[in-house]
Amino acid sequence: MGERLIIDNRTGLSMVEIMPLVVGVLEKGRKSNNGKQYCYAVVYTLQDKSKIHVSSYFNKKSDRLTLIREPEEK
């Protein structure tokens, strides 16, 4: 069985826009949970100064990356 990755995009950005962020996490490698999963949390700052949080979850048969946009300060 091959690898499986679930991308849960909750940012409002398109998949094309978030894909470089996903690739960035994957390129960092499996750093968390004793090398079993991708980094628990990575924060990216976009050109418009908004922040995107990428959280990693490890399941039996897949990895899941959840992306959320940090709320803007008022």
C-alpha cells in the first residue's frame, strides 16, 4: 500500500495557493512523534501578512495536514 495524505483546507485559499505550504511541510520531513509524523505545527506568513497554520495528524493508514488562517487582530 502506498502513502496517503489528506489535506484539510480551512483557509479560504485555493488548493493551488496552499500547495506550496503543504510541500514545505513535506520537505521538512517527519520530525515529530519520534520521526513518525510531519511537524506538529508550522506557521507560514503570506505576502499580505496573514498567517496560515499547518497542523499534522498521524493516523494508522494516512497523514492529515489541516490548514487554518489565523484570525486577524482588530
